Amino acid sequence: MRCFLRIMGVLLGLLCFTATPLLATEYRDVSSVGTGVTLKDALMDAFTDAIGQVNGVSVESKQELASVEVSLSNSNNDAYLSSESFRNSVKAATKGVIAQYSVVSRQRAGASGRWAVALNCKVVVYRRPEIADRRRIAVMPMRLSAKEFFIEGRTVDRETVGRTFSQGLLSALVQSRRFTVLDRDYLSEILRERQMIVDGNTPVEQMVRLGQELAADYIVVGAFEDIGFETRTDTMQLSGRALTSRNGRVEVSYRVIDIDTKQVVYSDFARIAIGESEMRKLGLSAGSDGIESALCKVAADRIGKQILNAIYPILVVSASSGEVTLGQGGSGLHEGDRFDLYEYGERLVDPYNKEVLGRSETYVGTVEVVRVNPKQSLAKILHAEKDIAASFQPKKFVCREVNIDAGTLLKQQRDARDTERRKSFDKDW
């Protein structure tokens, strides 16, 4: 007897067997029918019908089932095609998707000679967990500028700084609960063969090809340009008391590329000013041994928020008198965060290539976060150009970070220092 079974390749792309660890399974009983020139063909047609009712069917599924071979002498042999050996062959060929089956009826039409069968099948149903439906994002190792990095006059290890920032960005994206983030350790295996990615002149098409190999929806590429920290001491004229302020900076250029469209969905050259108070607020040390780590983590947290808001802007999910509920929570938001509130308008289309550019936005107010929950947050309305609650509709209002220019930021920092001076002056008196 010739070989009873031949399995070619991986069965049924639609079944995603390589991702089985991420899938939950259950069984469903279905009735199916099939026809064919031989009894075996009719059975395979019925199996395809059973799979299609539960998991969907494709050209690949039909080809793989057709690859199950039996000898000509057994092709219409009822005893063999109903045997345990053949059942096991079918189960093996379908990787267990057809877990069990029983033949309800089989008959051969007199005129055409075609077989018709009816089956009861127990088919595996694959349920994707919520995390498997998240968009997949890969963070490439940051390219480092050629310059030396200094913290208060001492040289810091460039590789350590780049690695700390990348890991911080990974953590920020994971904690957003919006992405499935590809592990950097896993990426390193592929990047050994793809060192071109660290070249700043790498074309977007090459980056997209790498993203496809990684099965990512987005990739983040960029360069860590500079890091610094300085201590400034001011002496009060009346008391002679010295006030010390410590501030840092991080400069990072980066791009977020959509693998499907091959477009840069977001890019920025971020010059991030970081005060010692902000590091302490996040529970980070500003001691001499941990300054660069704290700066990297604060910068990664901010850029993670920018990436998240570029792909998943914060939407208002409900509104009441004086308050709105935001569709984002967790570690990505903090009490006291302020956002400008915009109302979505019509879609904007590029007149040259007809590409959708997004939607127009009209400023309608400012809100401040007062409570943060794991998946949503409550914010009070500080200012409103219109009645938000009365005009609320799902996906109508979006939050954007309050836009503060460099002059305003410097003024806020001076005001903060002046406040510290006044407190110190009051203590002296």
C-alpha cells in the first residue's frame, strides 16, 4: 500500500498554528456536507466545509486537505475511509482542527457517479485573547550620535545611555496597554543580520521590509543625540542664602513608520527639559550615580506618550456637567495633567494624491486630570468654549497636550525658582 499521508508546508494560514500559544481554544459541533468524484474527495470537501463554518476557509485550506493521499485501491473503500487509521491521518493533516468526526450518510448518485457525504464534526475554535488584537510595535535600538555625553563634567557611557532609554521606551509602550511590544532581546537576533537599520540614511522601504519580517504594524527608529545635566546656584541678596537648582536635558530624534502604508506617521526632534522635581515626582533619583538613568526614563516616558497619542489619541468617552471621562488611564496619565480639548470636524484630503490627512480640529476647551484609573481617567473642565456635555458624541472630542512654547516654559521655570526663593526668604525671617 502506498503512502497514506503527505503533508505539505504549514496547514491553513488562517489557523495561525505558529501563534497557538497566544490562542485560547474551544470545540464546536457542526454538520457539514461534501461531494466529489471519489469518496475521499467528498470527505475532504466536507472537512473543508466544517472548517469554513467555524474558522473561515481559504484556497490554502483546500489545497492542504487535497494533499492528503490514499492509494487508488482504497479511495472508495468505505471500511478504510472509516477506519481509525484514516481518522488519525485527517486529524494529523489538520493539526487537530478536525478533532473528531462521524459519517452521518454517504451515497453515490447513479447517473453522475459522484459521491455525497454528510458529517458531524467536532472542530477546534481558536479565540484570540484581547492582547493578541493589539497593534504590534517594534522599537529599534537607538542610533547614538558621535559626540561624547557629559553629566556635570563627567563622561557617561554612551551604550548604557542608549540601552537605558530604549528599555524605558519599551516599558512606556507596554504600560500603555495599547500595543503588543516586540521584545528587544528578540529583535537583536534579527538585527545582527540587519545592521543597516542603525544607519541614519536607511531608506524607509528598507525599514518597512524589516518591520514585515518582524510581523510588526509599526517600527520606531531614531537617534539619541545628547544628554546633559547642570547645577545652578543663586545667592539671595538679603540673606546671602544659596539656592540650588538642578536641571537636565535630553535630545532625541525619532520616527514612527506604519508598515502597511510605508508612511512616517509621526516624527519629531525632541528637546526635553527635565527638572529635578519631575524626577522626584516619578520616584527617580537625581543623585550623581543615577542622573543619566533618571533623565533617560523621564525622556522615554514623555516620548512614549507622544507615540501613543499620535497613534491612539486620547478621546473623550463620556461627558457630564463640568467633567469628562478620558479613554486612557494607567501609568500614562497623572493627576494634574492638562490637555487642550478639540472637536473633530470634516476629513481632510490631500488634493494631489487624495491621501486622507486626518480631520480638522477646533479648540473647545482645556481639562485637567483629577483621577486616574487603570483604563480610563476623570478630568475636570477648566475652560470651555461650548457645552461639552450637550454636544457630546462618541469619537467627537480629542485631547492634545497643552502646547507650551519655549518662552512660556522658561517663564514657568523662573516662576518656580522665584517661588522657592520666596519660601526660603520667609523661613529666614
